[in-house]
Amino acid sequence: MSAAKRATAAPAAAVSKQAVAALFLQRQWLDQPHGRKFTPANLSAFVARTCGLQIDSIPVVERAHHLTLWSRFGVYDRARFDALVYQRRVLFEYLTHVACFVATRDLPMVRFWMEETPKRWRKRSGPWLRRSTALLQEVEDAVRAKGPLGTSDFERKGKRRPGDWGSGKPAAQAMDYLWKCGRLAVRTRESFEKRYDLAERVLPQMATPSGHTRAQALRERLLRSLTAMGAATLADVGMYWTYPGVARAEQRDGMHALAREGAVREIRVEGSTAAWYLRAEDEPALQRAGSHAQPSRGTTLLSPFDSFLWHRERTLALFGFHYRIEIYVPPQRRLHGYYSMPLLHDGHLIGRIDAKTHRADSLLEVKHAHFEDWFHRGHSAPAATWGRVERDHALTGTAQALHSLARFVGADRVKLVKTTPASFSTPLARALRDATAR
């Protein structure tokens, strides 16, 4: 038997799916929804633990990164967040899953992938790079002389060409490339537009090369992904940290190398035929997670772009919760609504809330509260479960979470439009009134 096969041979012992799910909740800081204080140290620790805080521009309820943080910290001061990011530089903008805030203390971890950008682009977009040499220098010189600058500071020159991306504006594409290379960095945002400056003027540490080989960078990336999830399959790892793309075979070989050196263990999970991997140092944490009668207490809503949902097949396997983002689905084909947010209660995904903030009216509209069939029938969850979920307690938690969200987005009332099943409309409306009275 080869060394690789020996390293990946499945052990006889198996761990429960509940233990893996419980550890995942802990690693994503969803064991205590709204239960931690919003501090610089906690913000940095959370974003480092999850490998990134996803950024998305859709403000139908609130920006994605704010919703993700609200799920962990509850109501907090957005202005303080902006100061921590764009003045104190606790976080910086780059890509891990996709566009994310990354903990600044993790800059060395992503520096290698920045430095490798030109090589990747020569393979992928060589013609664009060759014809854009002068443009890249022109944009970088402009930022050096006048920065910070955004794409709106540049005029469109020439027509949109095949292979163009984003707005198609050449300067915008040049700034995106220079950002991915680590030559520019986002100094701030104005009306959510990125304002770029020279990287070393934003983060002086950017002047220091990573010093990593590709093998070292991949090793750290795999280990950190496992830390963020607890135990994971190769599919989980590949879908969690996605930028830049790394071939599945290279990730598999890297995981096998970690197993041979003893940094990673392969485990078998009950009910799964896939190979699962766990950092060796996390074995005690997995055992403790499996012993908890209730690994999460509290109720919250999750942004569609929450790191807990980055690999939705994982959410289905561990929690029996089928989730799809319907923002890009034609209206007539949507099942749950445009901005449907999963509803987490005591470690169970019991439904989803399609909501919208009407800022001019100080109103949070619950367009549709759709509860899972197993929950409203009084059954146990279909996958990881910690017993039956008591309906009234869950609806009370849902109402409290909605009022907390309303306060966070600046609304002074919550309007419930529809529930599925319809029989939940009256008890949820009552819970909302009771939560208001408190």
C-alpha cells in the first residue's frame, strides 16, 4: 500500500454527525448567537477563525457583512466597525471565499496568493495583460499621485471587448487586477464604492514578501479551512476557501501530506461515505462537542452570504436544511423569496425569513416566514438533532431576533405579512407583540 493510501485509509471508529455539526456551530461562533461583545479583539478573532467575512452589495435588509456580525454580536455600532476597518486596519479587503474582509493579522497567510496573481493571469488572461501594460502603469501612477481613487474617477476609454468583466471600464479592470496582485489596497469606501490607494500606504506590512512556497501556502490554507469548519470533506474544503481556485487533486495531495506528517487525521462520519478530515489538535474539541446535549442556545437569522452557508451541500448533509440563494432566480421560480435568510434556533435550522427593510418608513417587513415541515409537524430534525424543538419557545426566539434585527437596521416596527404554514401566523404575530411589550 502506498504512503498516500495508508494516510487516507478510513479508521474503524466513526463519529456522529451530531458531533461534527456541533463543532461546526462552535467554530462559526453560532453556539451563542448574539452572545459575544463587539470588541476589536473579538472582531479580529471571529474573522480570522472563519477565514473571511463576505462582502456583498445588496442592501435589501442590510449589507451582508453587517448581518453576519449581527448574528454573532447582536446590535452594534456600524460607525465603530468602519473605524476599526478603515482607520485602525483591524481588517482589510481581499478575497478568500470571494470578496471578503480578512483579519489583518492574517495578511501573511494571503500574501502568497497575491504574489502569484501575475502568473495565474498570464495563463488565464495573457492577451489582456499584454495589451494592458501601459494602462496598468497609468492607473497605478494616477493612484500614486492622487489616491485614494475609485473607478468613478476614470473615464471609459474604448469599447467593451470580449473577455472584459465587471463594468467593462478598462481602468476598473486594471484596478481590480492591481488589487488582486497586492499592489493596490482598499483604503476606504464611499457610498460603498471602493477607494484604492497604494498597498503599502494602506498597510505597510504589504511591502514585506510572503516568503512562502506554494506548498507552504496551501498547507496553511487547508489547515485554516479545517479550523473554520472543525471536520470537513475535501468537497467542503474546496467550496469554503475558493479564491484563488486550487485543483481538487492538489488539495487532496496536500491533505494527504498533512495526514502523513500527523497534523491531520482522517475520520469516518456516521451516515457518510466520504473521507472526512480533522486537525489532530481538534480531536478533543470534537469529542467534547459530541457530548453536549445542546451545543447552541439562542435564535438568529443568517445572511445568505454567511460563512456558515458557503458550502450549502454541507449544510444539507449536517443539518438536513436545503438552502439556495434566490436573489438570482426569476421571481416566478422563487420558493422562499428574494432575500430569504435561514432561521437558526438552538442549533437547528427551523425555517427561513424573507425580509425587507423600508428605511423611509422605519419598517422591517417580514414578507414570508417559512418554517420547515418537520418543525411545524412537531417532529425531530432530519439530520443533526438535539431533541424536538418546542414550538412556542422557538417562535418567541424568532420574534426576539426579528425585533433585534429591526433595531439594528433602524426600524421601529416589524410587519408580518405571511407564514407557511398559515397556522403559524397568529402565534408568531402574538410573539412579535409580546416581544414589543418587553
